[in-house]
Amino acid sequence: MRMNKSIIAVLTAAAVSAILPGCANYQLGTTLPPHLRTISVSTFKNISEEPQIETTITSATLSEFQRDGQLKVRDADEADILLTGEILNYRLDNVRSDRNNPKTTREYKAIVTMRIHAVERATGKKVTEQNVTGSKTFEATGDLMTARRSVLPDLSRELGRKVVDAVISAW
């Protein structure tokens, strides 16, 4: 009986020491400096050839900051960080063609590249400045314009998540 308790104690200690190192770099909460808790997101400027995508991408980015919760969204005059950006490029790549008619595309990949700029409002110090790219595949059913528009919400959410990651991971 005593021997079993000793074995259990040794096994428990071994299990705990094997598990704890994996938790060493885990941090609860945010890694952001204490003076940076809010962000303002200006409507992204669209310099791509795809019309009217800036509103959807900006809205999705705001939603992703709210979902993430590490930075609260505020107006520019109240925010600690000011985020601006330009949508540089929207393109479609052929992913899959019809096997019976190789000139007919069955699946596309929509790819958007944007450049983001984030600065501390109080000091003007650069937080991050980088390109962010998102992509989503979609089937070419019906007319292409409708299919392109139907993929935009998912593509915008992906870009929004990547923008949030880029700003948060700057520290």
C-alpha cells in the first residue's frame, strides 16, 4: 500500500514536470503595452480596380477588432492607435477548369492585398506598417460578378483577422 502511494506520487510529479514547460510562454490577457488599449480604424482607401470593396473590408476589420477584444474601437480623437490602409490589389486566379472544356473556369481564387499603417496617436510612433494578403476560393456558378461579390464577406473577414493579428503581434 505504501509502495503504491510512492509510485503514484512519483508519476504525478513526472506528469506535472512534463506539462508545465509547455505553459511557460502562455500569457493570460493582452501583450500590448498598458498605454495602448484603443484603436480607430479609418475607412480603407481603395486603389485597386475592384469597385466598392473598401466598405466591406473596413467593416469586417472593425468587427474582428471587436471580436478579438484586446483593443477597443474608438473614434480617432479618443483612440490610442490610429489605423489606416490602402487596398492595393484585387485579382482572380484560375484554380480549376472544366475537364471537358479547359477554357472554362470552374473555380477561382480571389486575392486581395492591402497595406496597413498603424501609429500611436499621442506620439506618432509607428506601430506597424506592412502588407496583408487574404484569399478565398469560390466556384464559378452563374455569372462571375455575382460569384465575386458572394465571396467578399468571407474574404473580408479573413483580411480583418490578419489586420488584427498584424497590429496585435507588433509587440
